[in-house]
Amino acid sequence: MAEITASLPQVTPEGLRAYLQAQGFTFESRPRPTFELWEKGDSEVLIPLKSEAPDYQKRLQDLISDLSQYLHATTEKLIVDLAYAEDDVIQLRLHNYWDYIPLTEASRVIKSAQSLAVAGACSTLFRRSHHGKSRPKRAINFARSVGMGHTARGSFIIPIISPVSSLQPVLLPGTQDPYISVETEKSAFPRRVFGMLADSLETIHKLIVERSYMPSKKELNAAVLQGVSSDTCVALADLISNPASGELDISFRWAVTASPPRVGRDQLEFPAESATAITEMGHLLKENIHIEEQVIYGFVSSLERDLDDDEGTVKVKALIGGRMRPVKMVLRGSDYHNAVESHDLKQRVVVAGTLDKAGNGSLYMSRVDFFRTDDYLPLQANLEFEG
């Protein structure tokens, strides 16, 4: 049995189950209330269920040792994988040739990473070309909840961690009806922020790194609706241009307790020379682009369109001000088609536009510039484990 010298991970039984499911193991039985038996082919492992039990640490150590043998992985790797099983992680890797990084530069990296998290949280709530000091309290509080994992040797590597655990169901239990509540939205917010960052960073990469000219005004407008802001560009450029960095690699790993987003790439590379162009893109967004739109998340509750019309009236039920409210909007062309598809498949949607209130208190969007499936969340409820 492999000897484990590193600290054991803080992981719940739900995290252990999700990790084993991701590795192809299936639940076999629960011989005792304190542990479960899982199998993969001829391999068997035991999951400890009572973290307060005196032998819990020993049981967890045995599990990691067995997995190391069956999965042909080092115990160190398994400890890291299990530690982040219930977290979304953005890993920042600054390539350099030093054995250390000056404290002033380390502080700058951490501050820039925090700014990146704030920018993502702001854009999750409002699509703005420049957030500046207009930062919702919820975005600031999110940045305070995000943590930094242990740094890793081999360049300067910082994991930025957002606890996700299991996302709340997106359908009413026992039905196929969409479900939204204060709790479901609260649990979904961290995933939406990191999904937004994955989406917006890929957009910046396409516009700057993958070509040799600056984006047009039309492209900048579209980028803002995807979640890019001047604040995102400034924070990213600061990370890339850090004197301790030759280039910046950003990778994403998603909690195994929730289905990954359907946007963004798993890894992006930003060479040192891209910092200048990204800074310029941020300047253009701040000075030349003026977008400020509210974002709502919900589901399509009704559709109305005459057979020969290109446009139709859509109602989206969303949580606004702590209450479920229907929001009326007029959609055309592909947006209306997407609304019909989302309604039929009972998928959540994300909408950005101008939210107004009518004289009778009802809500409507007088302008809609962005309408699509909420690709940051699972398409269906998480599968509940039954043992």
C-alpha cells in the first residue's frame, strides 16, 4: 500500500461519490452505515461516510492508496483531485525562470486575480463595457468568498478556488417543470461567475491572441454582451505583464459534483506580448463603447406569435428583487427560435437588455441584445445518489 505523507483532503462523502462516478466506479452496496462499497471491474473501494468517526482519516487514507493502485496515479495527484472535487478552480500559471517570486510581484498577482474575479461577478449581473466603481455588493462579496489554493512548484502556479458542491436541481422534484428559488440562484451564482470568466477570457483570446489586429467596434460590442469588460482586460493584462511572468497559462477544472459549463476552453495561453494589445482593448471598451444592460436568468414561461410574423412576445420568469417575476419581451428571428427551443426543452435562459417597469408594476425588456440558453448550468437536475 502506498504511503501517504501529504495532508489528507477535506472532502465530503458526496465529493467522494462524484469523483468515483467520474472515474467509472459504480455503487455496489452499503455493508455498514459507516461506509459504502464501490466497484469498477475487479476493483473495489470503500467510501467512509462518517467524518466524525475515530477511524475516518485511516479509512480515507486507505481509499486514496487503493485508488492510486487502481487508477495508476500518484497519491499526491489524488489528494489534489479529491481536495477540489467540490470546487471550480481557475489555475493561473506564470512562467518564469526564477526559484522565487518577489513579494511585491506576488502581491500584485493576487490583487490582479481578485480583480479578475470581481470583474467576472459584475458581468454576471450586468453587462457593462466598464464597471469601474459601479460594482454590486454581491460581486464584491463573491470575490471575498473565493479562495487561493496552495501554490505549486514549476513556474508560479496559483489555484483560484470557488466552492460549488452540488448545484441545486433545475427542475421541480418529481416533475419536468423548471424550478427557480432564492436558494437555487444563490447556489448557481459561483458557477455562473467562473463560467462567465471562461467565456470572456476565450473571447479575449480569440480577438487578441489568435490574430494580429484590433477588434472592430461591432466585435467589441459583441464581446461586452459575452461578459468582457475593460475591467477584465485590465486585470488580465496586469497578470500577463507581471515582471515575474514570461507568459500566462489559464486552465479550468470544474467540480465533479456538477456538470461542467458548455462554454469556454479548458486551457488558454496568453504570451507576454499580448499584454499591450489587451490593455488597448480595455481602453477602447472604456472610452469608445457604452453598454450597460441588466442580466436576468430564468425560464421561458409563455410564447405568442402569429404564424406569418417574424417577431413574437415571450415571457421569462426570473428571480428579481427576491421574487419570481414574469418579464415580457419581444424577440425576433433566431432569438425567438431559441426561446421556443428553450421552452420545449425546459432549459434555463440568460437575457441581457434594458429592464423597465410598466405603470401597473409589470416588468418588461424594452430592448434585448442577448438571449441564449444558460450554458453555465446543467441542462437537467443533478442526479441524486440513492444507496
